Amino acid sequence: MLTSWLKSLKGRLTIVTSLVLVAFLLLVSGVLEHAFRSSLYEAKQRELQLHVYTLLAVAEPDGDSLQFPPVLPEQRFNQPDSGLIGVVTDARGRVIWRSASALAVPQLPTHPLPQGREVFSGVSLPGQDKRYSSFRQGIAWGLDNEQQFTFVVLEDAAPVAAQLEQFRSTLWRWLGLGALLLVLTQWLVMGWGLAPLRSVARALKKMQTGGSDKLQGDFPRELQPLTDNLNLLIENERRQREKTRNTLADLAHSLKTPLAVLKGLNFSRDPKVAYHNLIEQVQRMDSIISYQLSRAVTGSPKSILRGVPVAPLLQKILEALEKVYRDKPAEVRWKCDGETLFYGDEGDLMELLGNLLDNAYKYGDGKISVDICNDDHHKLLIAVADNGPGIDGEKWQQVIRRGVRADEQQSGQGIGLAVVTDIVESYEGEISAVPRPEGGTEIRVLL
């Protein structure tokens, strides 16, 4: 039972909140009971102290002792076994007076106190089962304070204990009722609060059974990133599957012609020409396969994981290109602070920057400028400029198509900018080429 509850979010929350609720109720009950007990004892202390003052008011000196009237103002002192007892002892602890209510009590407290000392406590008298609330006060009598007495007032503690027990019973009754209402409220709140998660589960089940191609529902904003990312994963998986099918179909279609040529080769008639055609078709097939593989790996889905720091990746690409174009060095000015992030796949960013910078090295005339930053909406702005011959609008529309090169004299397959365009489109971004007044082209990308 406990294991099944621990495997449930609602069960975990119920257990934890119930334990917290019990601890809170115990703490609250302890604090309230302590406060009530302290208040009750303070009131009892003041009451007993008033009785001491009453005895002091009627006491008269009689040599080394004190005399009290036979009838005291407080009637309970005059009634045997009334529960209120008055006692006076001298400096040596001898009882010099006791009230009529103490006649049935054989032994009374006889501990003397110094002048001004007050003690409130609970005591048990020998031979009795009762508990008493005791207040003792040391008094000095006479002009020179030469006579020391201790006034003691005892009262049956049963009424105080009964009040405390009644308070405790009432407290736990109301706390128990409050706890029951809190548990019920907690159960309803958790059911309402976890309802969106159940909605997500139902949407997933509906999607798995073919009722929908994505998660649909009115989800709270805390779950919106989760459902958006799940829909993104689902959509990307669908696109990737469709792209894989298309790539395989394109590859098969592209290989049909060179395969047909290979089948028709006749080495017995002209081996030299057949060998030349074989090499040519193999190279063509290799180019086709490379082209289709490049197409298959580009345009990967947007990452939903974390931001990728751009500056270290840019430095790595520039260092690599400096080695590749060792015979054609370029002056590169780049600006990208350490806080600039790309919210996507690191491979996409490397492929995009690599192709843009490779073209800048290849077609530029020794000067390259790179500016990368994030805008206010966390989008990535990339600007790569060179001082080459430049590209006008019409030529730009051509070179972003696969297989078209800006300069036919340069080596390559003409798919670099097409790959860049596919990546930009996969991130629903924008790419454009702007001629520079001083010559060259600046390619701007927004992801």
C-alpha cells in the first residue's frame, strides 16, 4: 500500500503534507497548552498572594509570635477541609499559627524563607493524595525587622488540573476537527492542482491511440513549456522521419542513372573508355551520396535542452579555418561576448557558422567581419561580412539552391549556403544577403 502511494505524486504529497500537518498540530497544541498553563498558574499565584496579604492585614504581634482573629475575612480559612489552608512559621520553621481549615492536616510545610523571598510551586503533603498549589512569602516584622516569619497559603490543585484537562480536551477536539477539514481540503486542492497532469496523460494516450497528432488542451503556464517541448519533439520526429524517407527516395532516384550507366559498360570492346566511365560514375555516385547525407543531417530539430555558448564555438571554427586557409590568410574581426547563447543544437550552429565563414574565407579578399549577439527576445543575430566581389539579389536566390556555386572556378559542391538555409528554416529564422558599400557582402541570420 505504502509503495503504491510513494509511486504516485498525489500519494507522496498526501503523505508529506499529512506529516507536516501532524507536526504542526503537535507544535501548535504544545504552544497553546503551555501558554494556557502559564496563564493559569500566574493567575493562581496572584490569587494565593492576595490571601497572604489578607493574613498580613489581620495579623497582630504577640511577643515573638503573631496573633490572628478567630474568624478570618476569607471564609474558606475558617471551614475545615475547605481546600484553602493558611500557615505561619517563625524563623526556625516552627508553626506558630494554622488556619481552622488545616486542623485535619497533620504535617504542613515548615521551610522558612528570608525576607522578601516568594515561592510558588506545587506540593504534596505527607499522608495525603492531594496536590496543592503553594505560595510562600518571607516577612520581616517589627521596627528593626528583628522578627522573621514565613506566610504559607495552600490550595487544592484539583480545580486547576481540571481546568487544564478541560482545556486540553477542548483544544484537541477542535484541532482534530480542523485537521480533518484541512486533510479534506488538501485532498481536494491536490486533486484540482494535479488535474492538468492527468490532462497531459489523457492527451498522450489520445495521441498514442491515433486520436490526435499532438498534445491538445488548455494547460496552465507551468506545464506549457513541457507540452510545447513535447509537441516540438513529436513534430521534429515526424519531420525527421519524413525527411529520412524523402532522402532515401531521392538517393535511390539519383543513383538510378549512374547504375544504369555502370550496367551498360563493356570492358571487352574498349577497356580504357569503360574504365574512364567507371571512375567517372563512381565519383558521381560518391558525390550524390555525400550530397544526400549532408541533406539528411542538416536542418536538425531545435534543441529544447539549454543554451549553447557561441563564443567558444566561434573561436574553434576560426582556428580550424586558419589552418585550412593557411595559404590564403585573412584578417578576421569578430565580436561575440561570453553571455551570447544559441538555443538549439550545437551541431547546427557549427554547421551554419562553418559554412558562412568558409565562404567568407573562400570568396573574400583578406578581410572578414563577424558580429554575433542575442536580442531582447533571446534570438541569435549573426552577421558575417567579407570584402569579396559581392552577391546581388538575383544571384543570392540562385546560390542558396543546392548545387549552385557563386564562383564556378572555386572547388565545392555548391551546397554550403543551401545547408545554411535549411538550418535557418528549421529554426523558423531569417537569412539575407546585403551588399556592402565598400564592396563585399554581409550575410545576416536571425535564429
